[in-house]
Amino acid sequence: MDSVILPRWARNNHHFVYMNYVALESNTARNELCHWIDLIFGSKQHSVKDYNLFRPLTYEVVCSLNW
């Protein structure tokens, strides 16, 4: 993949992958990822109360309905 443009902070492709690994393994990601999964795929997917502001067209279920 020679055509990928890395962000300026990444020294090389190995550094980019490593920093993403570190971010995903962080305590913040561990504590918050389950909430994001619920918003995108789970019980809070269509919840106004939980401030789910994703556009309805991003959900397959809504797109398949005849509105």
C-alpha cells in the first residue's frame, strides 16, 4: 500500500499502527467503547434520550423501510 498518506504525527507505517494499537488498548477506549457500540449497533441505536445524533440513513433497518 504505497499510496496511503499517513498523518503528520506518524513517523512511518509501523509507528502509525502502533499508536492506533496503544489508543485502542487505553483505559479510555476500554471504558467508552461499549457505549459507542450500543449507540451504533445496540440498544441505544434509535435513542433520543441518549443523544444519539447519527443520521437515520446510516442504519440499514431504516433504509430498508418504505417511508
